Amino acid sequence: PNPIVTMGLFMDADGIPLAFDIFPGNQNEQMTLKPLESKVMQDFGCSEFIFCSDSGLGSKKNRLFNSFGNRSYVITHSLKKMKAEDRDIALNPAQYKLIGSKKFVDLSTLDESDETVFNSIYYKEVPVTTGELDETLIVTYSPKYKAYQRKIRNRQIERAEKMITSSEKKRKGKSPNDPARFISTVPALVGFFGFAEVLSVIYSLDQDKVADEARYDGFYAVITNIDCDVDEIIRINQQRWEIEESFRIMKTEFEARPVYVRREDRIKAHFLTCYLGLLIYRLLEKKLDDKYTCDTLL
């Protein structure tokens, strides 16, 4: 029932906000990138522009737009949504390389109890040609990331098991991390009442769902049109956490939401205030050599 606003934010590689815009919540965000990116490049006189984002803004049209002139891109790519044959190539443990080495490694032979191996990142490059685009899919594997994902999922499985044995609602929510996704249901006939069948539902842990998710543990993928060392592409993508943190700071510390205004000028004024606050905060953070936490600075 409440109006929703979408905010688009550009920042540079140091995490400094460059520009923002806001849109009605029912507007397709894929359509917002081109005009804003063109304006940012013009206003800041960018000699080179590398667009880095999650897959939400990684449509084919946006990737094509960033394939000309001095523009390029690094965009996260969902392994689960890939074509089956491409996914099988990506998840095949053979022909991976350790970053900084040209020697092939079979992931199935790794001793992940070894601290050096546990903290290493392995990668595989898969050329992808889609119509007008010549891209490279870079799939990375990290034993440390695998352990982290398993730890999180095991907690969710424990929660699902408690839900099965309790009277708690077992309906799956909208979140992809909802523990109820691991619960399978089977209708069961418990008897007759008059001329009607009396049905019940048996709940159990969906082991197939658990095994399917476990296939992806430790793997991460980006798609790019940049021709450079893999470690540089990974470094570029890792900087994305700063924009995620910027939104978190605005939503929590700056209390950007919920906001109870309806007029367009007041909505814009509210988010302009939040943006200016974020910009000042980031500049202070850099001036003070990243020595202080967000709470301390505020």
C-alpha cells in the first residue's frame, strides 16, 4: 500500500559516491542505467569506465552498451541460471588454476585441511559468445567460501528440522534463504469420515534440495569483456562490497527508510540529504585513513 522508491548510486573505486538518482518503485531498473552512465561519464570526463554491478543490472542490452568506446564491465553471474551444459563445464573440478599460476589443478584432489589451500582462490575461464558479445565467464572456487556457505546452510537446516517437529508455519517465504525451502511435503491419507477422505501432510527434510545447493559451495562467477589478468578482474569485483555497505549505512545509520513523505520534491529532498551525508561520511573516512568505524565517525 505504500509508495516504494528505487535509488541508483554510482561510486568510484575508492568508494566515494559520484552521483545518484531515484525512480518510482514500479520502474524497471534495467532501463535506468544507460542515461545515468552517459551523464556520469560526461560530467566527470571519464577516460575509462568499468561498470561493475550485480546481475540485477547485467542485462544483455546493458552489457552491449558497455562494450563500445572506453567502456567495459564486470558483472556477477548466476551459476544456477546458466544453461546446463555451460554449468557442467563451470562446475567440473578439472582444469582450474591457482591465481598467479598457469598450472592446471583438479579441485577434487585438493587437501582443503591445508591452511594454504584453504585460503587460496582457484579459477577457470570459459569463453562465451552470445550474438554480438564476446565475453569471458570467470568461475572462482574458494575452500574458505565453501566452508562459510556450508556453515550458514547447516544452521538453516537445523532451523528447518525444528520447524518440522514444531507447530510453526512451514510455508516457504519470499527470501531465497528461508529455511522452509528445505522442507518437503507429502499428502497422506489418515482415514475416512463418513464419505470423505481425511488427509494429512507429512513434512520431511528435502535431502535432494540440500544436495543440489551443496553443488555450488565455494563457487562464484562473473562475466566480463575485459582482457586482463584474472586477479585484476577479481579485485575489481571485490570492490562492490563498498556500494553494498553504502546502502546499508543509508538504510540503518542514516535512517533513510522508512520515510513518511509523499510529494515528489520532499522525496527527492530526503534522499539528497542522505546522499550528501553519505558523501561527507566517505570523505571523512578517507581523510582519517579508514581508522574509525561508522558509529565512531557519526
